[in-house]
Amino acid sequence: MIRVADVNHQIDGNPILTNVSCDIPQGEVTALIGPNGAGKSTLLKLMGRIEPLQTGHVAINDLDVGTTPSGQLALEMAYLGQNLSVASRLRVRELIGFGRWPHCKGHPGPVDHAAVHDALVMFDLVPFADRFLDELSGGQAQRAHLAMTFAQTTPWMLLDEPLNNLDMAHSRALMKRLSDLRDAGRSVVIVLHDLNHAAAWADHLIAMKNGRIAASGTAEEVLTPQTLAALYETDVQVLRYAGRPLVLHHI
Amino acid sequence: MSETVLQHPNLRLRQAATWLRHPVLWLSIALFLFCMIWLFQGLSGNYEFILKLRMKKLAALLTVGSAVAVSTILFQTVSANRILTPSIMGFDALYVMMQTLLVAALGTTGFAMIGAAPKFIVETGAMTVMALLLFGTLLRKGARDITRMILTGVILGTLFRAGSGLIGRVLDPNAFATVQSVSFANFSRAHTDVLGIGATITVLGCVIAMWLAPRFDVLGLGRDRAIALGLPHGRIVVAALGLVAVLVSVSTALVGPVAFFGLIVAGLAHAIAQRRPGGAHHRILLPVAALVAMCVLVGGQTFFERVMGQQATLSVVVEFLGGLFFLFLLLKGKIR
Ligand SMILES: Nc1ncnc2c1ncn2[C@@H]1O[C@H](COP(=O)(O)OP(=O)(O)OP(=O)(O)O)[C@@H](O)[C@H]1O
Ligand SMILES: [Mg+2]
């Protein structure tokens, strides 16, 4: 479980997160939703100790994020950010190899090579393995970064809008893969803008607005016309399909 | 069975060919040849004396080359770009200012009396502390805005140079002259009084850099990703900047400020190393850069001094070409 307790966060005196507390259950796919600027990425960064906590506590599997050695946390959780630019000029295989850093500290063995190969296959990247990242399309680059995160093989995965740039087939395949991992006992926290992906695949939703948690619960509970209208300040219809909410956000 | 036997010699040949294509190997061979030419070309008369002199100069060139190369690559990794160098960011100007400041604070006679090596260590220490304070705060949060970095560098460089000038004016002209003699690069007249300590520090710095190399690879992924992978980001940034400051001190103390030399070296090193898989890794990149720098310096100095008969031309040519390369990178927008 990830336990977020009384987290407040400010940047230059502006409140970004206010009194955020939530428990993210283990062995489930948890989706963070909310309008632009709601604070989803900030919360994910604080959970992933990318930014230092200002007040409050975050603990992952009872390891306090503020005090546990970073190297130990890297074996516990993988984080994929929203910004994918890399300064070094790397080949796809090399980038994915960095996912193994927490395990091998730069001295990869057979297990690490196997993990990199599996990630290449999993994200249809074998034909691009020896290409430079700046020679890939946006979606291919996104998949390369996802492959690196998967190669880290951690119990927890924190993914910030991983569907960016992905086509329909790869989006669905990714969500399916995440739910398979969930079935294998791993846990996923994922920031999503496409509410229907959240409705179809997430076990638990947390809706954020203006730096606060606006609602949380199952898809049934959160994806109602009333909640969504308040969250996004725009009217939206919600139908039902195959026993799940279907949000008509595009019309 | 017979097939494997038949393949065997072919395979070994191919393995040998792969080895020879390794840039570290062929650059080492090239450097060795350059050094031999430098040492033994046109040797006549007082062998022992001339060889000793040439060896001293050679050691200075090798030290400066590796110090500039390693500091530039490390700085580019920390600042996440391919266009900035420590000198463009004003590191060497900072060193000259610290030098002037120390002379001003401690007095010419007193400070000069303690000997070249201790003096150099004090200057390098002061420089490293200042560099960490200034650039540490700039880079700890991760380098995001490249334009702002370039601007900051230009401003800091000018500021430090103006600072040296100001302090120099307050000092008496005599004292200022001793400082100013190291304000311009000159590869042929290295300040060999600090060669021993400078070379030692450079070797140490290179060993530490190679030891930390896998960590610098992770640092090159950018702050967020490095932290996510468990790298102690702040500490590695400080280590890299510390190494940069120390190595820049060495090269500046030996030959004076070299503005664009590091840029050429880093550009060449990336181009050479990138052609093979794993070439972005510092374990390859750092030695390749150091070898390229040493080849350019030793080969270039041999050419200008022995063929052209012009001792002091190399730095001018290198700076000119480096400046053109800098412009080229800027105009092509290849700043990442
Ligand atoms: N470095 C920063 N400096 C100042 N303000 C920032 C900074 N980073 C984020 N913010 C502000 O913090 C708020 C929350 O940002 P955050 O990135 O967490 O939003 P988000 O929910 O992930 O949005 P999006 O859906 O657009 O990704 C925003 O109002 C943003 O403007
Ligand atoms: Mg975001």
C-alpha cells in the first residue's frame, strides 16, 4: 500500500497540493484523473521521491519515502514521468538497459540482458533496438521509455500519462499488460486523461482538482455525470457499456 | 564439426578487426605515434637536455588535454547539453579571479613565497568551493533552460573577468602582471612549475571519473529519471562539478584559459564514440575524449612548432576552429 498522509506542497509560495491524504491499495490498478494543473503529476512525483516532501508523509509498503535510501526504493517502485527528453544520445536498447540500473548498478548480467530483451519484445521494439531515440516516432519513443520502466521489474509502477502518443492498439495493449501485472500481484498508479481507459481497466480512481482530492472510489462511484461535471466544469454524458461506465467526452 | 574448424581462423580475424575498430585502441596508437614524433623528430646536439625539455612539454600537453576533455564531457553531462563547456560558463575566468583575489588578500610577497605547488592547491581549493556554490545551486534542480544557462555563462564569465581586472587595478601593477601572464592560453610555454602537482591531480581526477562513470551515465538521463533509478542525484552532481572545477584549475594554471578547445574535443569524441553500441557510456566516452584532446594537442603542436616554425599558433587555430564549431552548433540549433 502507498499511504499518503497530510501532504501539502507549495512552489514559490503558491499552493499546489493542499491536505492530500489517500491510501493506494496494493495489487490494484489505481488511476489518477483530473483537469490540467490539478496536481496529479506533482502528487506522483512526491510519491516517487522525485521531488522532496515539504510537509506530510508518504510510505510505500511501510517504507518511508523521505528516509529510505533511494537505491532501495528503486527496487520497490519504478517511475515514468511526463517529460521524455533525454540529453544523452542513446540507442533504444541502451535506454531500456538503464531500467536494470537499480539491480546491477551498471554491471549487467544474463538476468539483466534477458529482462531488456523481454521489454523489447513486449513493446514491439525489436526492429528499433539499435536505433537512436531521436530517430523514433513519438509513439515509438514513448514505448521505449515504457519498456525501460517495465525492465525495472518493481512491485510498484508509477506512470504519468503513459498513453501519450500511443495509437489505439498500443494503448489497449498497455492497459491490458498493466492489468495482467495486477493479476500477478503487482500494483500500478497511473495518471490518465482518457476516462474510458480508466473506466475499463482501473480498480480504483482518485479524482483531483485544484490540488485536492475531489473524489475517490471505483469507476462506478467516480465516473458519474455529476462528479465529472464538477471536476471538469463542463457537462458530460455517461452511458453504460458491458457493465462499465462509458464517458461520452468527445461530443 | 569440420565447418567449425574452417570458420575458426576467419572468426579470429574478424574478432581482431572488431578490436582494431575500437576507438580507444586506434586513438591510443595514434597518440603513441604523435608522442614518438614529438620526442624524437630532428633530435641532434645535446640529446639529454633536449629530450628532457621535450618530455616536460609533452607531459604538460597530455595533462592539459585530458583535463580539458574530461572536464568538458562531465560538464555537458551535468548540464544536459552538447554546447556548453566549463570555459563558456566562466569556470576558467573564475579560476583567474580566485587567483587574483588570493594575491590581493594575502599579498604578493607572502603568497608567492609559499611555493608553486602549495599556492596552486590553495587556489584550486578556493576555486572548487566557489564553483560548487555558484554552479551547484544552478544545476542541482536539473538543467532545464539551455538559453538561460548560456546567458548565465556569458554574464558570469564577463563578471569574473571584470572582477579580476578590478582587483588587479587595486593591486600594484607588478603583482597584477604575475596574474595576467596566465590570462591567455599558450600551449608552448606551459607553467611547468605546477606540472608535477597538476599531472598528479589530473590522473587522480581521471581515475575517479572513470570509477564514477556508470553513475554519470545515469546522470545523463536527466534529474527525474536518475532519481527514479535510485541515483543520489545531488551528490553525483556535486562530485561531477568538483571534478570539473579541479580539472579546469589544472589546465588554466598550466596554459591559461582555453575557450573553445573543449567543445571541439567533446564534439569529436561524441561523433567517434557514437558509432559503436554503448558509445554514449562514460567508460568509453571519457577515454575517447581524452585521447582525442591529447592527439590534437601533441599532433598540432608538433605541426606548428616543427613544420611551420611557429610555437604559439596552435592555441589561436584551435580557438578559431572551436569558435566556428560553436557557431555552427548554435546556427544548426543542435544545442541538445
Ligand atoms: N516548476 C513549477 N513551477 C511553478 N508551478 C508549477 C511547477 N510545476 C507545476 N506547477 C504548477 O502546479 C500545478 C500542478 O501541476 P501538475 O503538473 O501536478 O498538474 P497535472 O495535474 O499533472 O496537470 P496535467 O494534466 O496538465 O499534466 C499547476 O498549476 C502548475 O502550473
Ligand atoms: Mg501532469
